[in-house]
Amino acid sequence: MQLAIKMERLARIFILSAMLHAFNSIDWSMARSSHLGRCHIHVGVILDMESPVGEMAQQCMTMAISDLNASASHFNHLILHPRNSMGQPLKALFSAAELLENEQVDALIGPQTSEEAEFLAELGDRVPIISFSASSPFLSTDKNPNFIRMTTNDNAQVGPIAALVQEFGWSELVIVHEDSSYGNGIIPDLLLALEEANARVVHRTVIPPQARDIYVEFQLYKLMALSANIFIVHMSASLASRFFLKVNELGMMSAGYGWIVTDGIVNKLAVMDQSALDSMQGVIGIRPYIPPSKRLHNFSLKWRNSFSTNQHHQIPEVNVYCLWAYDTVWALATAAHHPSPTTSIEKNDAANKFAHLTAISTRPTGSNLGRTILRVKFTGLSGEIQLKNGQLQQPLAFEIVNVFGRVKRIGFWTQFNGITTGLNRSTVAVQSPSVREMGSIGWPGSSLAIPKVQRITPKAGKRLRIGVPIKVGFKELVGVELDPVTNATMVTGFCIDVFKAAIDMLPYEVKFDFIPFTNSNILMAASYYDDLIYQVYRQQYDAAVGDITIIANRSLYVDFTIPFTETGVAMIVPIETSRSTNMWIFIQPLTVELWLVIGTFFVFTGCVLWTIEHNDNDEFKGPLAQQIGMAIWYSFSTLVFAQREKLISNLSKVVVIVWLFVVLILTSSYTANLSSMLTVHQLRSMPKDESIGFPFNSPADQTFLINLPFRRHTFYPLKKAEDYANALRDGSQKGGVSAIIDEIPYVKLFLSKYSAQYTMVEPSHYSTKGFGFAFPKGSPLVPDISAAIAKMREEGTLYLISQNWFQNHSLYTNQDSETKVARLDLYSFRGLFLITGITSSVAAIASCKYMKKESTTSHQHVVADKPVEEKFSPVSDIPSRRTNLKHVRRYSY
């Protein structure tokens, strides 16, 4: 079929060359002379009159002529000369030649398809060729300046298509397009736009326009074999009708599939057969947005009335091609009404009869008319009409529609605002939720859920076979059980839940089945996990999921994801409770520095109390030694009992209250720390001749034990947590083990059940990489699942899954191997000492100032009360002097 298409193209090129040679020999100026003297513009119209679009476009152009004639602007009279191309490029070329030679037209409207336009574009240097439906980017106005496109370029829609793909989170998709100028033209820009949207085109399917149904069906079977479920379709409406009928027949319009179609299909949905529309339920499409206007409303009413008079059973809906055809006639009439300054209207003069001898290849009037059309600017039925680079400027917005029962609008796309759900009258996006958040999209299979991309894998068309190990113990990690009711195999465990959670986070869908690895010959062998990895290498499994340790030897055969558990190995050892026999242990709760500071503050507080109380309080008087002893005694006695000595000054009471608070904190902390030191958990000492336990199927081999202080010939494998506990309980003396070496996940799982009797010690000279999922070399799932695991770790999902399976001991928490009680130091209590120091200092200073003031007042009272000197006898003066001494003592401190 491809060879036939190429031969047809070569034949077309040969015929085109011959036709162009014949056109150059036509006496253009002579033919032109009979028409230039009148105010009639003859326009050739080349359409596929047998297609619904061609029929509707001709009707719209007829209505445009009627409106022009009824207009008060006195446009030149346009005469249309329609020709039926029947959708064939060669037929369109012959029709153009006939119109130029016989009807001597001033312009051509059409052709209808991009393929026809390619043939006729070469005539653009003779007369303007205006197409309202040929949208292929391959039609360059640079090469053919008189080829005018009154429609948008197909490349204008790659932006909204890429935005939809990004909005729905589709990272991989397939493009299905027509093998023609129209179908191939959009592909380069579409691929670039999808790449910028982080979407990868994993496959392209090309279908010829005239392909038979059996060929279309074969291509769809190939897509089914690839497990592809997200598609972008760009083809003509006629081919799309047959294509989607086959898609629906093969079940590819069911739930889980996603289809996006371009505007070439959406613009013609109204004229498609009902069977084609029924097969496209759930399709998403885009089309240029036509802003509403009063003129458009009146035209729609006139359109319906015209069909009502013809008694049609069904009135077709006006589409954008019909509006562009109407606006094309108005643009041509406007340009003819306002000709270019260089345009000259020639007379029917016999002198011009042989003018073609000097200029036979061009028509100056046609070129000038084309340049005038390019400068035309007006408001048509389809909106603002303004040509840029020889084509209609890109629409301000695109409509996003959904075929779901009927064709309904679900949103808009604008270049500056992206996807929105509403526009105002100025075609500016209204702030509103995105299309994805609306939840009003109907997908294939009557589904309301956005389809997820199904990764295209080498095992295309099949569900992934995931091999899982069968474990004797530690089934919290991986457990394989047989349902007694349904006789189905149930696979559960921490590793399984992590894998499922990672798959759910992928932006595409991955279907899989868990297959237990049940080879009875190697089930109990030490190389069980290595054999499971080897089966993945041989592609017997598409992946291996479970407690599979990442080691260098296995990485030679498969690719591992990043680890989802803690890395490394650890040693399980018994713990025992012992009491300390140190006779000086009562000193250890506090550091030496703290002891010295406490003693200093005892003395300092006693001195402050003596300073305040010794003048007024008889308890603090007496000989110097007695006063010093009383101050120290009072301060230290606050540790154990209430003092019998009463305090007189309020300053002393404040100092003592603050000091008692400090003493309370110190004694409580001391008591708690001493209690912890008297009873501690210690690792049981293990002589070098004791044996250790070795896990079943551990990646750590005997080389790990070379530098450990244990006998190598007594270790034996253990399979489950109960075996671990029994072996440790018996000890080396009774045929058990004194310690067990295993990977950290197994150790923590064991400690979640036996944490009261055993603890963990982590050796620093050996480590493993943790558990990972194994995939064949080069699997595209490895980076995606690794990214999902990393995200789960950041968001705390791994911790939550761990808590669900190991409620008492998470795999992501650390455990100290030995309980150590830290001594209390000065740094911990510096705030307390600062408070009591400031309080005591302020109280002492305040007391000294008060005593100094009272002493000055007392001295003044004594001087004032002293009697005048009289002569007295020594005996008679004694009572009087005693009275004066008592008076002085009353005011002294």
C-alpha cells in the first residue's frame, strides 16, 4: 500500500508539471480584457460537494452573496462559479484550469483539503487562492504569497493539546495520525510541545487516508499489544469515522482509555453519522472558540429558516468552516471594493489583444487583489478577521469539548491563562478551578475517573508477573497464605504494602500479579533468594518483591530500586539486670564541679542569713565560733528537716524560701539519678569461645565472621523469631547461641516481640544496602519506583506502613544497645543557682543599708537624751547610769 501511494504521488507531480506548462501558454491578458471593464468579480469555488462540509460551505457562501447584495455599502457584484473536486487533488487541479480558462475568474476559493491546496498553490502567482479549511503547516505562504489561508494553522492547537496532557498527568502516550500533508504537518511542533509538557511519545501509528478497514484493524491490534491506553488522534473526519468504529469494536473505548482528538475532527462532529458519534463516547477534543455576537445569532436563525423551507428532516449545526467560508466571501468583496493603489482596470482594447506576448506568466490585477485581501480587517461571523503572514491569526481561545452523550463544552484554553472553565465577554479567562478539578468529564466506558497511563513494557499486553519469596518465619515482612474459602493465594506483609503504595504513586497504571516462588528443589537451599533473582534475570518474572537484600553480586543480573528499609546488620544479645557494688556510688549522680558549687552555696546562704539576723535574733548571737556554727548549721539543715530557730527579718524568710526550692530540685534530681545507677541493664559478657546464630538465607556469608571473637564452627542457621528466642534462651552452654547476627529489619522485628530480654548492638565494620525491589536490567520502572519510594520516605508513608505491621517497634526508629545514666552537671542547674544567688545578694545588700540607717538614727537619739553634767556622788549616780545604758541599748543593732 505504501508503494502504491508513492506511485500515485509521482503521477500527480508529473501531471502537475504538464498542467503548469499549459497554463503558462494561456493568453491571460486577452482573456482578462473582456471582464475588466465591468463591476463584476468572478470567483471560482472548488469544493468537495459530496461531503457535508462542502455542501454547507457552498450554502454559507450563497448566503454571504445574498447579504452582500442587500448591504448598503454597494460592494462589487461577486459571481460564484462552483466546481466539485470530489475530494481528489487532480480533479481540483483540472477544475481550477477550467475556471481560469473558461470563466476567467479573478480569484479561487478553496480547495477544501490540504492535499488539494498543495496542487493549486502553484497557481497563486496568477490569481489569489483563498482556502478556509486547508490547515496543514506544510502550506507555506512564503513560497506562494498569493495563497491565503482563511483558517488557523494546525500548529496553533499544539498548545492546548499539550496543556490537556499535562493537566491529566499523562507522561506517556501514542500519536495516531493520517499519512498525508494534513496529518504529518502538525507532528514536529506537537512532539516539541509534548516534550515541554514532560510527556513522552512512545509510539506513532500512521494510517493512509484511503486505508481499508482491515489495515486500520491491524494497526489497532498492534496498539493493543503495546498495552497503550492514552492516544492523540489527528486525521480527517472521514478517516476518523471509520477509525473510531474499529476502536469501539475492539474494546478500546472502555474504561481506562483516554483519547484526545484535534479540531479537524471536532469541527465536523455535527455532520458525522450517529454510529460514528456513538463510537466516540468519552473522547476529549479542542476547537477554535467562536465568540457569540448578535450578527452570528441572526445568521443562525436565517440558516435554520433556509433549511426549514427545504423541509429537511434534520437541520445541520453551523460549524466553524461554514463561518470561515462566509467570512471569506466578505473579505474578497471588501478587498475588491477597496482596491490597491497599484491596481489598474484595463479596457477592452484591441491593442491589448497581443499583450500576452510580453507578459504571459503573471496577472498584475490578481496579485494586487491578493495584497489587498491580506490587509483586510473586519469583524465577521467567526470573530475578528485579520490576516497575519498570509493566514488567519491564532484564535484568542480554544474550546475543550467532551463527547459524552452529546458534544458538551467543559473548558477553555488561552495562551496566557492556560486551561480554565470560563471566559468573559473580552475573551479573558475567568479565575476558576481547572478542568481536572471539575469532575464533569465523561471518559470511555462511562467512567468519571481520569485514566492513568499504563506503562508500555517489553512484556507488552501482559500483566507483570511479580515473584515473591515463600518465608517460614518473619511473615510480617512477606507472608504467602492460601485462602481456604476461595483457594486463592494471598500475599501480604510490609514489603508487599510498600510495593503497592509505590505503584499507586506512579503517574501511569501498572497491572501485576504476585507469583510465589515455589521451586521445591531450592526452597530450603541457602541460595533461595539468589535463585529468585536469577529467575528475574531469565525473565521468568518481571520483578521480584520481598525482603530481598541489595548486594553487589545480585546487581550484576538485575536492577534494584533504592532501599526501602534501614541498611546494615546488627547483633542480638541478651541483657541482664544487675546491682552496683561500688561503695562510692552515692557520689556519682553529680559531677565534682556540681558538688563544689552546691557546698559553696550552702555556706554562702548561711552567711547571708547570719548577716541579716545576728543583730536582732538572739539565736544568732554569742561567741564567734557559735555564730559561725549556727550559720552553717541552719543552711545545711534545710536538706533534711524543718529548723527550730525562728527568723525575725522578712528578708531572711525570702532567702530561705528560694533556697528551699533549689534544695528540693537538687534532692529530687539526685534521688532519681542515684536510683537509675543502682539498677542498670547491662550486656551479658560473652567469652570468645561462645557460639553465635546465623540467619537463614542471609546475604552475609562466613567471611563476615572472620574478625568476630566467636568460634566459627558452632554457628547454625535460624529461620524464624521463635528459633531466635529459643537459641538465645538456651545459650552456648546448652546447645544454643550467645548472640545472633542478622540484618537490621529482622533484628528490629525480633525485638518488637522480645525487647525486654534482648537488645541490639550494631557492628561498625560491616553493612548491607537494605531491602530493594528487583527488576530486569534496563527496566523503565526502576527509576519511577525509586522516585516513589523516596517520596514515601519524605512524606512519612514508609513509617506509617511500618507502624501498621510493627506497632511496638518500627523499622525506622533507633534503639540504644545499652542503658547509660549520665551524671548531673552544673550546666543543667545554672539557672537555679543564678536565682538563689541574686536573691541572697539583694537581701544581704538591702539588710546592710537598713542597719546603717538605723544605726545613724539611734546615735542621734542617744545624743539628744544625754543629761546636763551635775555633781554627783559615785554611789548615787549608779542607778542613773544604768538607766541611760538601757536606753542606748534599745536603739542599737
